[in-house]
Amino acid sequence: MPIIHTTSQLVSPAGRISLDPYDAQGLLTGQIEFGHVPSATVSIEQDKNEEYSGESASRELIGTLYGRINRTMQIVCRNLSMDNYKRFLSATGSVKVQTATPVVDELRDVLPGRNYQLGQTAANPFGVRGVSSVSVKSEVGSTVYVPGVDYNVDLAAGIIQILEGGAIAAGKVKFGYTPVAGSYTQLETGANASFRAAIVVRADNASGENNDWYMPLCEISASGDLPLVSNELDYVEITFSVAILKPSNGQAIYVGGRPV
């Protein structure tokens, strides 16, 4: 009988990556899919000390010592959801509610040629967007300024532009407007630079056997650039650096096939 040779497993990897974040008590909270991830790569580095013989001119290798193991992962993500922005920025999120309560006499310092965001405060940096019934008056309220002559307005953005050459001089004016009712998510960066989660990779390979990966304890942080404006005809991607840690009650990485 002829020798049976090994059949090589040629793999073209694909699949879905999920995070299972830890809460403040160190408990897993449930898996969340990352979305479109065109690339996820595991790297392993290990300290090695080599000993060479000094008993001959050839100085041949006579021993090796292996030390620390560093397992890392790089995840490239093109799902630019608010959840992934939140992870990339290590931010907190909240829902901001905008009511349709009319605003009168919002006092602002203005300069001709400048734009002003309605409703903007330190607590509400985006201000109010989506407005109607806009008016601009003098500080004492005796003069009502004319749109298109003294100022322009972007109703959707909630921005008033004070026109140069109009009747509005540098100083204080009063804005009036009615916001549209609605809500939106706002992210705020904080002191945290990373977060911990378990990572699951569920394979759906274009070629080769599907093996799933599980890393029970990972420290995840942002890495690289986040384009906000670009001339490039390409989709934006964000990159996460992952330190794959070994938990006290398990191993750093598990790889498993599928039941057959």
C-alpha cells in the first residue's frame, strides 16, 4: 500500500467577532457583535535567551531558555456605530432629549461675520438643532433684525450667521427659536483608556475548516488614527489593540472545532 500523506488545511479566514464586556464587579455582561471586521490578527512574542559554547572557536548553540510570553491581537473594524466609537474613544454615552419648548431672549455676545450655535452651553456643547420661528433682536429688544439682510440661519443645524454690513454690530443680541422635539446619543471621553472583555471569534471561512476562538480575558484599547474628514475614496476603519491576558482560573486562548 502506498504511504498516506497529510492533506494540508488551506484556510481563507472569515467570521464574526463578539465582545463580552466585564462590569465593575468583574462579571461578564453578554456578547455584542463588533460588526464588519476585515482583519483580526493574533501575535505571540516570547523572550528567549540563547547560550553559546565558549569552548571552541565555532561557539555553537548549546542551550536556550524561554521566558515571558506576550499574546496580543489587532482588530480592524469598519462598523462605525456609536457603540464602536464609544469603545474607540473609551467614552461614556448618554441620551440627550431636546424638547419643543420655545426659547425667547437667549442673550449672546456676537461679532459680524461669525456663526453661532443656538442653545450651546458647557452642559450642552452641541446646542439645539432642528429649529423654527427664529428671531434676532437687540439686547433691549427694541430692534428686530431682518433675516437675509442682518443674519442668515440654518434651521436644520440650528446656526445663525451674523452678516457683515448688516445692522447687527459687535455686542449682545437676543435669539428666539422653537426647537424640534427629539433625542440623540452623545459620547464623552473620560479618564479610562481601555476596557476589559472576553473575545469570541466564530469562524465562517471562505476555505478551510471552521475553528472558533475564545479569549476569556482581554484588555482592549484604541490604536491609530480616526479620519474625520478625508479626500480618500474609502471606508473609514478603526483599529483596536488587544492584550490577551491569562485569567487565574483558565488559559489565555482556546481554539475549538465544531461538533460532528
